[in-house]
Amino acid sequence: MGRVSNRNCIVTGSARGIGIGIADGLLREGGNVCYADLDEGVTEVAAQAKARVSGVDTGEAIGVTVDVTDRKQVQMMIKAAVAAFGPINVVFNNVGMNKPMNFLDVTEDNWNAIIKVNSWSVLMG
């Protein structure tokens, strides 16, 4: 049995990078994982997950396209994961972004986009 066998997990920002590594690791350790990302390719990432990981007791994987700054989409993501696996045990709010600008050029829109993804989405998650 893996370290998270029979645990139901959501990992945001899991279509690539650190997020896919975390999600694959949870899957390898027996967790059921909802790969969630704004990138619509996340469904294919989840579909190919078992081929990427090796383990005797890998869990199940689903992919959900979600904008983590939109409360209704976050609720739909959670409902999809619960429908697939049952009650959620782990939410890994991995998603994050930056829109670098020179300090004196930072706009309110730039700042709000960063805060919405990096902070607001964690609160909703």
C-alpha cells in the first residue's frame, strides 16, 4: 500500500511542471487524483497518468479544466472529484503565476491578476 492509498486528492495547476509532479507522486502512492488546471490539456495529462507512474497500487486519475479564480468553476471541480472518488482528503493548491513588470510600471490589473490566482484561489480551494 502507498502512503496515500484510498485518499482522494485534488492538485491545482497540475497540467505541467511542479503540479504534474505532485499529482503523479500522489497517484504513484495510491491516491485518487483530480488533475486540475486552466489548460484544457489537463484531461489528456490525467488520461496518460497511469502510463507515467509506476506502482503496484496506483490510484485513479481524472482531469478537470478549471479557472481557480472563478468560485463556480472551483465548486464544479470539487463536485467532479467527489463524484469520481468520494469525499476529498487532500487539496494541494499548487497553482501560481506571475506577470513580471518593472516595479514602477506595475498596474492595478497586473497586481489583481497575480493576487487573484496566488491568494484568492487558495482561499476558495
